[in-house]
Amino acid sequence: TVTVKQQKDAPMLKVVIRCLPPTLTEEEFLKLVEPLTGHDFFNFFNADSSLGQYACSRAYINFLKQSDVVNFRDKWDGFPFKDTNGKEYPAVVELAPYQKIPKRSNRKPDPR
Amino acid sequence: QRSKKQRGRYVPRCTNTYRKLLFKDLSKNMVEKVLKQMRKLDWTDQKVKLYAMKCLSSVWNIKFGNIHCMANLVAGLVSYYDNVGIYVVDGVLEDIRAGMEINHPKFNQRRVSMVKFLGELYNYKMVESTVIFRVLYSFIRVGVSLDANNPTPFDPPDHLFRIRLVCTLLDTCGHFFDRGNSKKRLDCFLIYFQQYYFFKKSLPVFDPEARPFPLDCDNAVMDTVECLRPKLKFYADIEEANQAVADLKRDCLQKLSEKVPPEQLAAFQQQMNQSNDTTG
């Protein structure tokens, strides 16, 4: 079992990739950053259209090792992703401010 | 009972129902009922799930006073679908950050709502205090230049909105930072916050005669701080506040030097100075 203290001292492993082109889809992103290994959580958010011209897609990855986080940052931070019109969006790779990831539980589905 | 195929089509038609439930009907007495309805959604369908989570984080659509109901609702849903909470919190934090980068007045109400929502999520134990403090410091540090001759477009000299955001967040959940570690953290933060506040106040755009520093902003800060730390003495001016920050840093370094080997300390010191100089 993990104590609260251990949880707090754990290294930050959840990474957010911000400022991706709004037209980018999850499949395209995964194809671009392939091969993505050593992670146990991946989540992709499509652009929020209510932000209008400022809308951007983003993705979250939780790595298992700190070295993977650094490698990923070195490789993709500032990488210019292109949208369908060829406009470039330099990605921003950061540690996510919120580090929790969904528990892999075998809880019964909600009986509703 | 609907077949699976029919249920797939069920989403767009019912969108309006859910929007009405969440954005119009949601109130203190309705949370239980809305929660029941939300649980009836087909959460296994990726599209439905994404749409529902988008709605759950669009708190600028509801009345400002009802934002705590939305936080309550999310906290209720988490006991059935725990990833909902994580997605919503991630979305809220991203929205707050994006708001700072876009800095367009049209999003001001949305930004205040989002910050309030984050505070309420803390009250419903969805995020820890670490996250709250991370956001608080980001308000007074990200894209901020404490050099009067070198302003940034993200926080122009006459722009006081960041102060408003700090006050909103502290008003919402600051009263829980009254003991233990979070109490110490808030005390530290208030020193930095005063530095930022007096820096803004000392800028030449605010001339006591032609354009005095807005009274409502002054009052908002006073009210917030007085609520949280009634005995706290405000610094007199920017010099005193700067001095307090410098003292705090020195004390911290001293405490660290007793525990950390010297080479690590040097690296830390360098980092500290850098964060002082940089604007981003």
C-alpha cells in the first residue's frame, strides 16, 4: 500500500502536450508521436470550439519512468505540429498541474 | 428498453434536455435529481462521454452562485465514474491557463467562473491544496514581469484582472488553509501576493490625481485578506514588500543549507534567481 507521504514525494510523471492544432485528431497524434511506450495513461482532448480562434487540442500522457518524461520533452517540446491548412503550431510539453490518473479498477458498472 | 443502435442516436436529440438540466435547472435542491439523470447517460459511448464532460466543465453557462452545485454534481459522479473528475479538473486547469495566455476581455467572466469552480472542486475534495497553490502562484508569476520598464502583453501595467482572480480563488476556498502545511503555504503566498499587488499599485499608470488605483480592487484585496488573516499587517509600499520577499527567500535558503548538500543548494539558488528574472 502507498502512504500519503509516499504519494506526495512521488515524482511527477503526468505530462500535458498543449497548443496542438485544433484539427489534429487522436489517431493522427498517436501516429505522429509513435512509438509511444512506457506509459499507462493516454488521453486526448479535442479543441474547445467556444474559445474560437484560440482553440487548441491537447493530450495527456502518464509515463512510468522519469527518464521517459525527459526524453519525450526533449523530442516534442516546441515541435511544430501542422494543421490541415499547413499552419504550424509549436507544441508545449509540460508536467501536468494535476497529476492524478484514473484508477484501473474492476468496479462493477453503475447499476443506474 | 432501447437497443444499442437506437441509444447511439439518442444523444443529439437529448442534448437539449441535458443542457437544460445542467445549465438551467441545476440548483441546490436539484443536484440529486440531476445526478440521477446524468447517471442514466450512456457513459460507455465515447462521444456521449466527451460531450457530457465538456458540459460539466462549461460552468460559465450557469449562474455564478450555483457553481458549487456543479462541483457537487461532479463529486457525486466520481463515485460511479472516477475518470470524470480527472478529465474535468484537467479541463478546468487548462482553461485557466489558456485564459492567461489569450487575455481577451471577452473571456473575463468565463475565467472568473472557472477559477471559482476550481475553488469549489477543492471544497468537494476533488483536488489537493498543492494544485490550488500552483494556480495561485501562476496568477502572479506566469507571463508577469515585475520590471516596470519591461511590461509583457500577458499582464499589461493597467491590467488588474489577475488580482481579481486571486481574490476569487482565495474567497472560495482560502478559509480551509488555516492549519498545518497549507496554513504556512498561504502565509508565504500572501507575502508574494502583496509584492505583486504593491508592484501594480506603484506603477506610473496609476497616478493619484489623474488616475488613482481603482478603489474596488483595493477593497477586494483588503476584504479577502482580512477574512483569511484578520491580524495580518499590510506592508506600507513596494519596498517593504520586496524586502519581505527577499527575507523569506533568505530564510528558506538558510533552512535548506542545513539539510541539502552544497552543490544541490547552488543549483537551487541559481534556479531561484532565474525565476526572479524571467517573465515566463
